[in-house]
Amino acid sequence: IQTHRLNPSASIPASQAQAAQAAELDSDFLEPVHHDLDPVFKPPERLFAGDVPVPHIKSREEYVKLYQESIKAPSVFWSKMASELLEWERPPKFAAQGGYEDGDFSWFDGGLINACVNAVDRHAAATPDKTAIIWESDEPGEHEHISYRRLLIEVSKLANVFKSHGLRKGDHVAIYMPMVPEALYAMLACARLGLVHCVVFAGFSADAVRDRINDCGAKLVITADQGKRGGKVINLKRTVDQALLETPTIEKCLVFRRTGEFNIPFHKGRDLWYHEEVEKARPVCPPEPMHPEDPLFILYTSGSTGKPKGLIHSTGGYMLQTASSFKYIFDYHPSDIYGCMADVGWITGHSYICYGPLTMGATTVVFESIPTYPDAGRFWDCVQTHKITQLYTAPTAIRTLKKFGDEFVTKHDLSSLRVLGSVGEPINPEAWQWYHQVPGRSQCAIVDTYWQTETGSIIMTPLPGAIATKPGSCTVPFFGIEPVIIDATTGAEIKGNDVTGVLALRMHPGGWPSMARTILGDHKRFLDTYFNVYKGYYFTGDGAHRDKDGYYWVRGRVDDVINVSGHRISTSEVESAMIGHPAVAESAVVGIPDDVTGQALAVFVVLKPEFDVPLAPSPEATHHHHIKVDDVKKSMIQHIRQAVGPFAAPKMLFLVPDLPKTRSGKIMRRILRKVGGGEVKSEEQIKELGDLSTLADPGLIPQLVEIVHAKA
Ligand code: WTA
């Protein structure tokens, strides 16, 4: 039932593919908006007051100068940065090479580098006692400091464990871990040996873990007996056991003991206790010199087709741009304590909990809990306890905390904070203002950072000391990035300001250093998804507005990706899961607006004819019927949780007689988004949905409206 909208087959010429592509985008995020009267906030004076480190970039002029250099001569710009920020085993001979036509771009050929040495060894040598990781446990008041010296020992031991089980450079390792330092040890130990890690977010279901392990062919998986989150335990090992029933490549399963409370079954010959293994291992392990283009990791993300994409990131370019963006965007100085509240299962955790901060020798917080445990003051309690200087979180968390009221914030001493970051989804101006005024006390720089799993690091953002901000805008491009707005219907670049369209990035040789290099096992899909949609540009999948001052406002995905609490969910991934449910004939999943999570999933389901239940409870329906409808719906939601993960559970599920389709059979999602969002009630509003003449059955719409508004 899924039409693949964004992957035009490469057999059709690019111009035709573009036209096909352009005609398919029907997102509201492409409709014009205006930003004329938005408030503007200058960089906070406090940053220049003298009692805090002076910002690296002090004015807009300084930013513009560096930005121009980065665009005019990317190779010169990044080579200089690469020798300043990274330690090379052997310096590179070249900078950017190759292009986007074949996707053969590469950075720093001729060089040799090890990511773990950059993130750990050199700081263990220079500042051995400095705290590398502050682990904030799920239980408030329970935390641990891990020095760079200790980090090197822990990582080296684990690397030796990997070696002792036969893992060698190029092998793949799956990581399914709670937010404990051992998750980072595992990533870094892989990097040390040239093993390619593949972190799978610990909220994914057994089916999702199995599919990812099978796609990447991991030989070893590392997990924990249980995880803890918000006072609840999560049975990670149990999920892994279920996944491993169907993963022929896995030889060993290394189990970290987080709670020790659960009597987990051990599979002889396959399962090993982490603590027992590291006890045997030597704390010295020579790092493997790597080519800068050797893969550092695989990370799966959702695209517009059902199959998740295993994006591959490089070693040299990725390390360089995560480190440099971390330094300039969070305005990092050696005395800082930096806290990113994300999970290492997502790209934000890779780039801005692990690699970026550690490569800069920073102190990074690993936060195991949730923003509301034991209450809505948890973040601020952490800030006060650890004297956090930069806090990085998502709009969903900000909106949730705002709801609980200011007292949870104001009762804490937040004077250490200088920079507050936001990531993962558009931040609405009200949430931005609250973040700025209450936790930020109007004295912190707010950095709304826009980027993607694919880009590896932040690509649009203000810089704390240099760029004035507007609530809701990610402002200006970071070094090396040239954003453009493209007309969705013609595929042509729209010049000038005050324009809305598809957000793309102009490609120059090499692109930018931290760009993903390919999709594991499917380079053609990589090219088709990102580079063959609009020739000469990288296609982001987002709609955006460039305002009269040239500031960017990212509005949301224009493809079939839904952003729920900053988690990317593919509509077709959920739709394919639905097909596995015995009662489902057909389904369509759309994103509807939600006050807290940004977007939420709404699922429209057509039942198989033999499942004869009333589509919505009606006053006449018997008690018996009510139960049946609810049971069917519940079992479907449960089915999605199992197939994808609890975070993909829909907010709304409607049983409908049919899906609105064009005569050629394409589902009109625009209509489902509007109707599912509850925006359409009256006949008038149905008319406002626009031209419905292409619908095979226009009479269906009033029925859908009725079903959506029927109160159960
Ligand atoms: C969205 C997360 C608006 C966007 C780092 C993008 C944002 C997708 C922002 C990538 C932001 C991320 N403003 N939208 N500051 N940051 N997005 O791959 O739709 O999990 O395409 O990477 O999140 O999500 P991903």
C-alpha cells in the first residue's frame, strides 16, 4: 500500500525524477509564512561581563568572515581546523576530494587517525584527573565522576575483551544499553580497534533490534541485565534474548550488570558478564591507526520507506566537525561542565554526549533519568549540583517542564548556566521564550540547533556571542554549510528573502566533513534519497522559510517522516507493521500536531471484511460492541509497540470504512492530517480542504470527520 514518494528510480532521468518528486510533496510546511514582527535578542551581555570565559566568536562580523572562508575555500578552512583540533597519527595529504554525483566524496586522504585516541588518550595524558564523564543515575543524588585516566583504563580493558573474543578491525558490534558510562566505553572501545559500532536505542522492540542486527551483521551485542528510567526498570536482556532467536551473525552477548536484581537466563557459550570479562583484561591496548574514511559507526534512522537506513559515518571528517561545532556552538571552554540530556541511541548522543565533547577534552554528563523524575525539577537539580554551564535538550522536554510551572526551576541556583541548547524538532516561540526567561533568566544564549542523523553535526544555529536570535528560528548556517530554499513544484532554487520551500544544501566538492558517507549495503539508495532529488543539492526532507533578514525557520518534514518528541518515525515503517496485524486490510499513518510532543501519530485503519465490528462506538451499539472496538484498537497499538517500539505508539487510532485516495490509488495524506488533527468539523471546513475532485469517493470525507469526532 505504500507508494515510495522520495526515492524516484534512478532509471528515470534526473529532471523527470525531480518533476515526479516535486509533484508528490503536499505538505503544509511548504505553504508561505511571514516573520516580520518577531522579537530579536542580542547575544547576552553577561557573556562579555568578564566573570565568564570570553566567547570564541565575539561578533557577527567575525562569524561572517569565518563563514565566508569556509564556503570559499572549504579544504583550506577545514585543514586548518583539523590540525588545530585533532591529533593525527599521520597528517593528511589532501582535504576534500570527490563529489556528490557518485557520492565518492572523502576527506583527509593520506592521513591516519584514531577516534578513541582523540577522545580519550590525549586528555588522559594532558589532564588525567579531569572529569571526563559525570554519570547522573536514575536515582537523584546518586552520581559518579569518571576521570580521563579512568576512562582510558576502562576503554582499554573493554577493547581487550573484544579482542579476546576474536573481534577485528571492520567487524560490527551492536550496542543496546541504558544511559550508563559503559555505553560510552563500548563505543570508544570499538573506535579504538576499528570495530564499527551500531548503537540501537534501548527503547526499540525485539523485532527492531533483530532487524538492525541482521542488516549490519553484528558479531557481538552488548547490553545490560536491565535499564532504569524514571524509577521503572526495563528488561533489556530479555528483549535482546528474544531478538537473538533470529540473528545468525551474533556470536557473543556481553551483559553489563546494571541492577543485578533480575535473574536472567544465561545462554552458555554465548552470554558473558561484562564485569567478569573486564576483570581479566589488561588495561593497556594499542589503538588501531585508521584511515580517516574508515567507518566509525552505523546508525539507523527512518526514511520515507519502511526499511530503516543504516547511515555510515566516517572517522576523520566526523570527528573534526563534531569537535569544532561543539567548541563554537556551545562556546566550550576548559572550565565548563557540559550536559546533554539526550540518549546515546540517537545521533545527538553520539555527536554531543560522546564524540564532540570528549574530543575537546570536556566534562560531559551522562544522564540516565527523565526530566520529570522524581519531579519536574530534575534538570535544574542537576545543573545546580554539577554546576552545568551548557545544557542541551529537546523542545518536547522544554514544553513538558513549562507545563509544571516555574517553581521547579526558580528554586534552584542556575547561575552556572551560559548556553541553553535545543535540538530535534522545531521549537515553538512560546517554549523558546520560557526557556530563555525562566531557566535562562534572560542571561543565557539560546542555541536552536538544526541538523540530522545524516549531517553528523549541527548545520544551522546561532553562535552564543555573535548571532542575535529570534524565538523559533535556527538563524544562520554553521561553517561550511550553504542552505538554499527550493521551489517544490519546479525544483528551482528560490533566491532572495522572505521565501518558503524545501530546504536543501548546495553541494561543493566534498560536501562538508561530517556528512554520512553511504547507507550500509545500499549506496544507490543513498544517492537517490539525498543527491538525486534536486541535482547539485543535498535534500534535507524539511520545509523551511528564509525571512526578510535571511534567518532560517525550519518548519518540519515534507516527506513521510513524522517527528514525535524528536524521534524520527517513518509512516511506512508503522504501516508495514500494521499489515502484520491479522485484522488490518490497509492503513495510513499521518502526523498530527501535538502540544507537547510536537507531532503525534494518527493511524487510520481499514479492517479486513471478516472483522465485522462497528467502526466507532455509537449510542445504539451494545456494550458487547464497545468492548470489541476497544479490544481491536488496543491490540493494534500493542502490535505497533512490539514491532517498532513503545515510542511509536499512536496517539489516535481510527477504524474507517476506506482511505481517501485519488483515482489512481494514491492516499491523500494531506486530508488525513487535517481530519485526524481534529481541525475539520463543519461542512464549511470540509469545503476548505480544497479540491476534492480527484478523490475516488468524495463522500468518504464526512464519514471520516464523524468518526474522528465520535466520543468513545
Ligand atoms: C528535525 C536530530 C527544527 C528536522 C539531530 C530534521 C529540527 C530531523 C531541528 C532530524 C531544529 C532537528 N529545528 N527541526 N532545531 N533539529 N529537527 O535525524 O525535521 O533524529 O530533519 O536528528 O529533526 O532528526 P534526526
